Amino acid sequence: MKIIFLTILCVLFFSGCFTTFETPEIKGIVLDAETGKPMEGAIVVVSWGRTYSGPGGQFGGKNFKELRLKTDNKGAFIIPSNKVTNWVPYPFGQGGSFAMAIFTHGYKVKKFIFNEPQEFQRPKYNEFEEQKENGTILFKLEEIKDPDT
């Protein structure tokens, strides 16, 4: 009986110490930066991970969820919202991270990494501020140019 009581007490004590990181649903359209035309078949890779802290500083753990998408014929994609719960108690568990990369053949890669939930409300990337009325984000990929031409 004492073991059950102590287990419940520990769970209640540590339950307030866990950190969460929630990403909203992201709707996007991938465009050619020069022509403004939608890019069908562009690859969008996203991953969610947990962040930890220790004697050596802050570091990321293994990504626990990854998603690979292709844009449709209008260059559109949708990343579902996701919640990361870091089960390691604070201060060792430091929430989570969200990484995103967009690429296609012949174009420069766009990469984004968010470590704090507030960064979605106050974006640190211009692309996340260029939103259309329906909340869709426009991602403009630049073509790779040959410097000799």
C-alpha cells in the first residue's frame, strides 16, 4: 500500500514539471521565386524532437516523429499540428523542437528550426510572416544558378 501511495505522490509531484511544445497546423504553398508559379512535387520534410539540458549545455534528443510530404499540383501542402511532451522533468527536459526543410531538384533548400512555441507567434523567418488571408504561407524557392553562365 505504501508503494502505491508513494508512486501516486511522485507522479502528482512530477506531473507539473513536464514541458510541452505545440506546433500549429501549417498550410503552405511552394512557389518558384522568379516566376511565382506553384511547384508541384516539391518535397517537404518535417520532424519533431525533444530538447534536453545537461552539464554540457542544451542538446536535442532523437527525433521522435518525422513526416514527408509532396506538394500537390497547386504547390500546396498541409502539416498537421502536433504536441511534443518532454517526459524528462524540468530543468533537464527543455521542451521540444520543430524542423522543416523544403526542396526540389534544381532549387536551393529552405530550412527552418523552431525551438520554442512562441517562435510560431513571433516568427523569426520572413516566410512565416508572408501569409495569405486564409493563413497559407508562401515559400519561395530560388533556382540554383550556374556561376559560369
